[in-house]
Amino acid sequence: MLALLGAGDKAVFAIYGAETTKPLLSLPAQPSPARMAKALEDAIGRIPAAKQRLDEALAAHEKSMAEAKALLKQDKLTEALAAYDRVRLSEVRVTPLFDKAAIEAGALEQ
């Protein structure tokens, strides 16, 4: 497995497709969170279909958050919670909007 990943004795992040057992690409671990985030951003750009799905998910997050905000102003709490849930239950969960949706929905549920 290490040879397949090209890992040797160093930490490596591998990105797999849903249809394959071989990594689409792998990249070495980076020394800081900022550099790791940049390396992952660059990597996703090298997989056009994944980049498109990510961009679509992020756009859907923004739309749902705007909808939740508008619904809250109308005191439609159940509908706002449903809009937050579209973000919270999304496959894309490592974004500032995901965190915001989780916090705001959690407050509504209290």
C-alpha cells in the first residue's frame, strides 16, 4: 500500500475516486495547516469533476444560508432549520458556512 501511494516513510494524503481503489493523486503532508489547505486546494483543482461538485455544493450552501436568514426574519423557524439542515447534512462539511449553520441551527434547536 505504501508503494502504491508513493509514501515511503513520510505522511501522505491520498485522494480516491468513488469508482477506484487506486488513488487519483497523493500529496505529502505539509508542515502547517495553511500550507496543507493550499496543497489540498491545488489538488482538487487537478480533478475537474470533483472541483465542479465542490463548487456546486459551496454555491448551494450560500443559497441555503441566505434562505435561512430570510426565513428567520419572517419568524419561520421550522423552515429556517430545514435550510440550515441542507448545509449541515451536506457531504461538504469543512467550510465556514458549515460551522455557521451548525452553530445557528443548534441555537434554534435549544
